[in-house]
Amino acid sequence: MHLSFLEIINILGTLSFAISGTSAAMRKELDIFGIIIIAFVTAIGGGTLRDVLIGKLPVAWLQDSQTITVVLVGTITTIIFGTWVKKLNYTLFIFDAMGLGLCTLIGIQKGMELHFSPGICIALGAMTGCFGGVIRDTLLNEIPLIFRKEIYASACIIGGLCYYGLLYLKIEHRQAQVICIVLIVLLRVFVVKYQLSLPSVYVKKPS
Amino acid sequence: MHLSFLEIINILGTLSFAISGTSAAMRKELDIFGIIIIAFVTAIGGGTLRDVLIGKLPVAWLQDSQTITVVLVGTITTIIFGTWVKKLNYTLFIFDAMGLGLCTLIGIQKGMELHFSPGICIALGAMTGCFGGVIRDTLLNEIPLIFRKEIYASACIIGGLCYYGLLYLKIEHRQAQVICIVLIVLLRVFVVKYQLSLPSVYVKKPS
Amino acid sequence: MHLSFLEIINILGTLSFAISGTSAAMRKELDIFGIIIIAFVTAIGGGTLRDVLIGKLPVAWLQDSQTITVVLVGTITTIIFGTWVKKLNYTLFIFDAMGLGLCTLIGIQKGMELHFSPGICIALGAMTGCFGGVIRDTLLNEIPLIFRKEIYASACIIGGLCYYGLLYLKIEHRQAQVICIVLIVLLRVFVVKYQLSLPSVYVKKPS
């Protein structure tokens, strides 16, 4: 089986989100099927929403067994190791950041294949990257990460703009893709580590 | 009007979920339109998600008046009787279990018609069975039944596996379908009655 | 650029919901990208759900830049003015009511173009009008307006029935459309102003 670069990125993104979904579900002490469902929804949520909106139906994961296999491998590995480690929070955060970077790029590429405008492609990328995590958090009754006043969707948008900038500068495609992914992941890590946030739009009222 | 066996199952499933949705909405004391909306969403939610994902659009209930009629009949009957009975909890539970069994089978069948793999068909079945209830509970701001540590999606999966097992053993189609439905309903009833749950994946930490 | 009457209605509806979404997000003090996402989801949510269900894919806003432009203009204007005004509650309510009326009519029209039955067209209208607001409130972790025991979806349904009534009475199309929109907006305003609600279906239990 020969996999293209983008297929490998897609598998890594799915795997990352499956691990982040499993970690989140284990923190809430769901039973085994509950964990698998949350892992699955996190891993495929963003891509599924994107495929539905662009009308690429039936959605891809119904027609191959690869996605399900990747999710199950990620989930079971995380369960086995996850019962022994204490830092589920950290696992959740790191793999969520990786999934965000990887899946955003996939979303942008799908948009470019259909010749949508750059703005729409970046929106599709952000949607692919963010939506799985939003469903995961909503189903687990947490405030979605995306709304916790840390740069989240913004990281996808910045990564996407940078990607178009690099293509405009005639940087080689593959390199631009890798830079875009790494940039999004690093942005998330730095933002959380140094607790950065966007400048406020709210005028302080005199107290 | 001649209805096939599967059409009858589909109507019964829709009716069951309409009744369970109405009971849930009445417990929250929504007004009449709120009740109808929740009943409708519960009844069609799972099938709609399935039809969107497999690309069978426009979704079926837009094109016939049968589904809407069934939902309205179920809702109005439940409202009339429901104001006099006290056991809305029990009504909700029983009809939710029936809807789960009936709609899971419908979902599996739709997948088989499109020649998806058994794993995907069972996933489509579980989705058809569970999703209406998940939306119902999310909209009513309750923790979805599916995550309450009772066997729920697992019942659909076990029922689906059993169905494929029976087909493999050359049991007649109709019989296998009835057994699959009854098995899921009984599983739910027993599980809740005897408060069973899946074995935990969590290693107990020494206290 | 020549715009038809319905295109103008659609733009006004999108703009209204973008303003209501921005107001709601600012009340919760989200950051700038969070505000834009909520505004966007509120503005396109109802129409997107409708287009997915009727299978009109890719959804319209992926293919033109008009919708995104309208949302951004509405959002940025609201942010600039919104930081100075205190009555975000009132802005949110008024523009939500306007969006409701405008988008309900658009939804009914889309259904009529596809020759669906009147019941289904009104359901599509109510969905187009209500769903954006439901997502907005769910994402912001509030109880959706639609379930707050004020006439909400009911206003769309009454407006829709009235529209069909006017067409049946051979009132000119354009006039009937305007009356339908105005009726829905006024219904919402009156209902909230005078705190009306539907008659209860609950039999009072003797205490």
C-alpha cells in the first residue's frame, strides 16, 4: 500500500484526535464504548462536517476501513497506557494541538482541490481542525477549548494565511505544508505555555 | 397502501421516539410547540444524520407526509394521556428502548443496501438508534442517556453483531431482524433493571 | 450587480443574525475570533442545515464571497459600536427577531422552489429561522431562546401559515412576503414585551 504525503498527514491527524478524544473521555471516566464513541467523533468530526458542506458524500470513512482501524488503534493504545499515566491533561492538550495542525492543512487542501477562494479554504481548514474538538467538549459537557479565550481557531487562521503567503513566495508545496502544520502546533503550545490571548475589543468602563 | 416489513419497523421506531421525545419534553414543561419540536427531532434525528452521511438527499421526511403524520399522532396522543399519568419517566425509558431497537435495525439495513462493510453497517445502525436521543437530551440540557454508564450504544452494537451472526448461520432474514430488535430492547430493559454496566477500564489507584 | 428581492431579504437576514451573534458573543466577552465565529455560525447556521437536508451542496456560502463579506461587515460594525453602547441585550433581541422573520421567509421560498408540501415548507422556514440562534445559544452555553417558553418557533409557524393564507387569497407575492416577515418580527416583539406564552398543556395536579 503506497500512501501519499497528504494521506499520511490525514492518518496522523485522525490518530492525534483519537488519542485526545480518548484522554478526554477517560478523564470523565466513561465506559469502554463511551470512550470509543468520543474518540471516533473527535477524530472524524471536523472532516465529516467539511465533507457534508462541500457535498462529498457518502463521507470517506464510510467507504474504507482505514479510518476506523486508525481510531481503534489510537484508542486502545491510549486506554492501555492511559490507565497508568496521570498526565491525561497533558496528553489531551499535546495531541489536540497536533490534530489541529494536521487536520487544518487537510481541510485547506480539500478546499484548494475544489478551487474555492483562499478565504473559504482557510475557513474549511479551521473547521476541519476545530470541529472535532468542539463536539468532543460539547458531548462531555465542557466549555469547548475553542472558546476558552486562548488563541485556538486563530492559530488555524494564522497558519492558513502563512501557508498562502509561502505559496505566493513560490516556496515548494511540501515544505509550505510542513511549515503550516508546525506553525499551528507551536502557536498552540506557546499560547498555552505563556497564557497569551488576543488583544481585547472591550472598552474598559470606568469603575 | 401496502407497507413492507421494514417500512412498518421504521414507522414503529419513529412513533416510539416521538413518544419518548414528548415524554422528555413534558417533564421539562415545555410549551406545545417546544414539545412538538423535541418529539420531531428525537424521531427523525438518527435517520437524518445517517441519510446526510450516506448522501441520500433530500432526506426522506421532506418528501413524504407520513413521517410528520406519525410524529404528530404520537405526540398528541402522548400529550393527552401524559397529562394524566405520573410515570413519564417510565414511558420515556420504555419507548426510548423500543425506538433504539427498531431504528438500529433500520440503520443496519440501509448500510447493507449500499454494500458497506459489516462494521460500518453496525456503526450506521448504532447512529440511527442513538442520535435522536442524544439530540433530545442535549437540547433539554440533560446528560445524554448514552453517556450515563449504562450499556446503551453497546446494546446496538451487540444487537448488530448478533444479527450478522444469525445471517451467517443462514437464519431466515425476517426472523433474524425480529431477534435483533427484541435483543436490543431486552438488553436495555435488563441493564437498567439490574443496573449493569461494562467492566471498568480504569486501574484503581491505591488510596 | 442587480439583486432580486429575495436576495436582498437573504442579505438582510444574514446581516441581522450576524449582529445578534456578535452581540451575544460580546456579552460573554469572547475574543475577536471567537466573536467572528459565533457571528458566522449564527448567520449561516439555519440556511446551512436547510441546504444540507435538501441536498443543495456544496452549501451556497462556500461558493460566493458575498455571505462572508456581509457577516464581516455586520460583525465589525457591531464591535465598533457595541463597545460604546450598554444595551447589547436589546440589540441582540431586536436583530434576532428581524433575522427570524427574514430567514423564515427565505426557507419557505426554498421549499416552494422544490415543490415540497406546505407543511414541509413551513418546517424548512422555521428551521432556517431558528437554527442559527439555537447553535449560537448552545455554543455560548445558554438555554436556547427557542425553549424559553416564549413564542419563538411558533412565530415562524404562524407567519408561514399566514403566508400560505395570503397566497390562497390571491394576494400579490411580494406583498404577502413582506406581510409574513413583518408579522413574525412583530409577534416576537409583542410576545416578549407583554410576556405572552402559549396555553399550557399541563393539567394542574391538586396540591
